[in-house]
Amino acid sequence: MIRPRDEPSERFEEPSVPSARPRVLFVSDLAYPAKGRRYCDEDIALTSRLREEFDIAVCHPLDAAALMTGFDAVVVRNSGPVLHHQAAYDAFRERALAEGVRVYNQLSGKGDMAGKGYLPELTAAGFPVIPTVDRAEDLHLLPEADTYVVKPRQGADSIGLEFVPRERLAGLVFGDVLVQPRIEFRYEVSFYFVDRTLQYALYAPDPERRWALEPYEPTDEDREFARRFVEWNDITYGIQRVDACRAPGGELLLVELEDLNPYLSLDVLSPEARDSFVARMKTSLRALIAQETV
């Protein structure tokens, strides 16, 4: 039957059904040329697994502030050194805190997320770290060495790092730099945590090949060493990497506490270990999303 022209036609509209899957903005610089690492491979693989439980959108760190509205959480992963886009990161951080956006890792970190000023702080507090000072008047507190490491307080990826002989220390201009003795360590080892639980450990047997990593079975003493720094930090939900070196005397010393966007070296893990890590990260991310916003 032909409907009269002035009779309103019926329109069928699909009911609006809210998605039960949380929406996550995943921040990554897939094109960043990291030395010895493939940022893009790790993040492509990780997002493919997170997509099993979350609706995922991937964006460059320069776009995060503009795009994060409407997502249940923002996951900051292999986004490259912040100093390459400091203004954009500061704007993202300021807006996320102001609007109560759930960011993973949480923005309360006291490690590399806030610069490397925690190294002299932990040194003064007696933590097992490579001795570090940030004032000329404290240079005498460092152990004697032929060579010292001078690094920017806001450095990353060894950018701006310099080796200087002892006689040059007196001429250093402090304010934005830290000084450490150069240690001929036996090897570097990294401990990877989700929240406050150790997931796995990897080490570089050859000190000249930092990213040629192999699985490492930590001792109880190693675990306690790494856990001490994670407990000191103020992150409840997130991924932290505790980087340490095995000193000539056999003790572990902290190199850095990476709590902003630590590379995870997931390709080195066995499939079982990788599955376990991803499952734990999913649980952690869901717990963060369930929190009340401030």
C-alpha cells in the first residue's frame, strides 16, 4: 500500500548498546629508531594481545593530549625519550592530571618519569645505587675513579652522557647534570614488574652489548634488591623496570628506575612467560580503569 504523502514514515533506529569493553588509547612512536630495539615490533605485538579484551586505538605521543578524551585509560608505552617532545608531553601530563584521566603508568612515579634527580636522593638515603651527586660541594662524597660519568638530569637513551677524567670535575657547571664514578661492572640485569610483582628478569652477559639480553633467574637477594625500589616508588598500577649492574665486588647497584615507558624486550621471553606477562598487564589495566577518578 502506498502511504499518503503527509503521513510520517516510520524510521527504524538501531538501539544504542554501550560496549562492555574498555576503550584504551595506546601511545607509541612506532617510527622511533631505538638503538638495539624494535619499538614498533614490541608495541604491535602488545596491542594485538591487549585487543583481546580492550578496544585499542594507537596514537603518536604528539597527539595524545588532543585524543585522550573519551577513553577509559591511556597507556604510555614505547613513546621515545620525552625530551624529544617535552612541551607536548608536559601539556599531556598537565591536562591528564587536571581532568583525572587514568594513565598507565600512573603519573605519580618518582623514578625516570620525574627525571634522574632520584639518584642523588637515593644515594643520600643509603640505597644500593651507583653513587651519584648533583652539587659541586658533594663531589668529595664519590669514590675515587679514573673516569666519571656526567649525565643530564633529564637525559634518556644515553643522550648527552659524557665520560670525563677526574681533573675535569672541578670545571663542571652543575644545575642540570649528575656525576657518578664509572664502574667496570660484570654485567647489567633488569627486573620487570607489573604493579609491585616481579614478572621476569633479563641480563646482558656482555657489558658492551646492552640489548643482547638473555633470561636471568634472580636469587632471593636479587628479588629483594629490586623490590626495594619498586616499593619506594609511588606507582600502584603500571610497569616498572629496575636496571642494575653487578659491581666488581658482587653486589647489585641501581643504574636507573624506568617508570615512564620502559622497553620490555618481550621478544626474548618464552611464549609462556610472554603470555603470563600480558595476562598480568591486562589484570592491572582493568584494575586501574575500575578506580575512581580524582
